Amino acid sequence: MAAIILHQTHTRPRKATSESPFSRWLIIGIAVAFMGLMFVLPLVVIFQEAFRKGWEGYVEAFDDRATTHAIWLTLQVAAITVPLNTLFGLAAAWCVSRFQFRGKRFLTALIELPLWVSPVIAGMVYVLLFGAQGLFGPSLKEHGIKIIFALPGIVLSTIFVTFTFVARVLAPQMEAQGQAEEEAAMTLGANGWQMFWRVTLPKIKWGLLYGIILCNARSMGEFGAVSVVSGHIRNKTNTVPLHIEVLYNEYQFVPAFAVASVLALLALVTLILKTLTTTKRGAA
């Protein structure tokens, strides 16, 4: 009996949340293998195929009018979309976190809408609204305004699929921080702009940058909605993702993977910036 008591005394109790070393390393190994198979291996294949003909073949892939136009169009779309969605995200987050009103849940649901609606469906909605046979199509045609199969349609569809990112990041952050400091600033005589620039913005700057990074990455890589509204017109409405599809379907594999490597690099840069801003947000 004494031996049993002594054995129980020297045996450390096992925590309910602890795992054996074998289980721990097995789970880590499965996670690493999955990440390697689903993310690392495709990146390796992209760059391997992009440089199949060497550096000269890689550079030559960008010496093409259609490719340069696709890159320029993608940058244009991002330059328009990101600032507009940043302004919308700030306004929506301020509204949701600072005010109580009827329809607040409905507004929050609308902010989440792009996450639940297929981008292809979003593109189809814009075609039904602004296409030649759409609801507003004949009226727009009379005034010489072209939205579908043109830059405005691409911008509209990209705005829809990306407008949620800034708002979804800022709203919970601003709600958690409260508004005591803003109220103190107003009490001390600050106007609305002074309060925003000197009190609110410094508190949310890393969250805002985080949302902008995600919005920019999605706007440059959007395929589904843009594919519907663009018409796939080479040298006119093809963005980088659409141009990659065209090159691949034409069996121009090296140029296709070379252009795809640009988006892959953008994804890596986005991942690094996302990690840095997440760290800064946690520190703040």
C-alpha cells in the first residue's frame, strides 16, 4: 500500500489539454505536409515553369503588348478600387462601431455579403443591370455610356467583391477600443477632422493598413466577377488573371506561368505584410 501511495505521489497528473509527443509531432507533420502540398509545391511549379527557358525567356514573356496592357489595366483597377473601398470601410466601421440604430444588423449583413455571394453571380447581376439588354442598358447606350465590357464594369465588379475587407477589419477593432478618447477630444474643443486625424486614426492605423493590403491583393487577383463583365477582349479588358487564362489556353505555357509568377510574388509580399501588420496590431 505504501509503495502505491509513493508511486502516486511522484506521478505528475496529466493535463486535460496536453498531448503525447507522438500525437503532437504527428499533428504538426500532417499540417506541414498539407501546407507543403497545397501551397509550397504549387509556388515551386509556377516559378519552375516560368523559368523553363531561362531568364531571357522569362523577360521575353513580358515583351508583349497584351501582357503589358493587362498589367496596366490591373494597376488601374486597383488604384481606383482600393481608395474607394478604404473610404467606404472607414465610414462603415465608424457607423457600426459608434452608433446604435435600426437596421444596424442589416448593414452588418450587407458588409459580409461579398463573402457569401459567388463573384460570378455578382458579375451576372451587373450584366443584367448595365448590359445592352439589361435594366439600364438602353438608357446608357443612348447617352454613349459603356459599362459592361469596359473599365467601369471591371471596377464596379471589383469594388463589390473587395469592399468588405477594410470594414470587417476595422469595425470590431473600433468597437473594442471604445470612444472614450474621441469624446475627451471633443470635450477639449477638437472638431471632427481633428478628432479623426489625431485620435482615431493613430489607434486604427495598423488595422487600416491590414485591410488595405487584403483589399489590394484581392482586387489584383479577382477572376470570377471580372471574367463575366469584361468580355475577354485582348488589349482592352483583360486583367492579369484573365490574360493568364488566355495564354494557358493558347498553350503559351512559359508566358502564362511567367505572368502568374507576378501574382504569386504579390501573394508572398501580401503574406509578409499581413504578418507584420498583424504583429503591430497585437502590440498596439
